[in-house]
Amino acid sequence: MIHLLGPYVVAALLVGLGVMGVLARRNAVLVLVGVELILSGSLVLLVAAGATAPSRWEASSVLPLFVITIAAAEVVVALAVILTAFRHRGSIDMDEAL
């Protein structure tokens, strides 16, 4: 059985860095990276909690595969939107969008 402190600390660091990246950045690509860090932190927490559950919750191993697949599709769509905005405005600064 694994100790929960390590995965919880890693998940907290990933989510903290992601939130800081989303709130502090103006660049659309870096905001997208922050969102992906938050998603990665939640996946680490999901797998760690599932691995230490007394019933050995089987979905904790399979569910991250679906989340990673959906996250990859989300990145493709978000990068397409960012690229289109760059072509129209010449910048991906999010302050200029308003």
C-alpha cells in the first residue's frame, strides 16, 4: 500500500501551478497549459485515491485514459481557436480580446 502524502503533494503542486498560470498569464497558450496542469493534478489525485481505496476501485485506472483522450481533443480545439484568433488579430494576448 502506498503512502498518500507523495501523490497528494504532487497533485496540490500541479493544481497550484495551474491556477497560478491561469490567473497570472495573458498569453492564451500559457493559459491553456495552466488548464492542462490543473487537469493533470486532478488525474494524479484520482489515481492515488483509487489505488489506496479498500475496494481497489477499478475505474481509477481506466477513467484517466478517457480523461486524457478528452483533454487531447480539447487541446486540439483550443489551439485551433487560438490560431484563428492569431490570424485575425496578429496577437494571442488575451487582454486585447476585450
